[in-house]
Amino acid sequence: MSTLGVGVDVVDVETFALQLADTASGFVAATFTAGERRDAQGEPRRLGARFAAKEALVKAWSGARLGSPPAASTVDLREIEVARDAYDRPLLRLHGAVAAGVAALAEGRDVRAHVSLSHDGPTAVAMVVLEAGSG
């Protein structure tokens, strides 16, 4: 296994909650899948951690392309989905152009996005490590 990229992002939950509350902006629908909204139960800290994970994935992807132009001019953040495994651990599911772009980094090898989420008080944070298999 080899590390392709690492990304981290921090969200101020109080400021993020104001953005979530602005229903006219369409931010929530344009950013989170129905499953993410359901899992977060409308809790700003949980949605903030999921948003941080999406941003961290984009940073890891970008870091893996160091010296190259961005893979995409825009990213549909709903193509980066924070889900949970059978044991309630977070995982990332990549879809569409994001999945294809991240897979291209691995040059035919399997690629995995490891994610860690945390939130405490007014802060939510996520870290993503992109890793390619050996064959």
C-alpha cells in the first residue's frame, strides 16, 4: 500500500449552523445526500464533520496531484458521501466524476479513502488519507 494524499479540514460549528439555517441558499441539498442528512439527524456538529470530510477528501485528492492541474474545476460534494459501516464507523463512498478522478490516481490499483471524524464543542474536524493498493 502507498499513500497518495492526505487532507484535513476543520469547521466552526456555530458559523456552519447559520449556513445550514439559510434554507433559501440550497446549501444542504447541494452538499449532502439524503442518507447523510438522515444519519446526521439535522445536528450541525454531525453535518459539520461530514462537510469537513468532503473538504478533506478534495484536499487529499488535490495533494495527490501535486504539480498537476486540478482534476476537476468543480466538485459535486454529493459525489463524496459519508456513510457508516455495520459497526457505525465512518466511511467514504465516492460516486461519479469524483470516483473516476480518485481511481485515476491509483493507475489501475485499488484505492481506498480512510476517514476519521470528530466534533467537540464548537468544532468539527475530519481527516482523509487516500491509499493505493500494491496491485
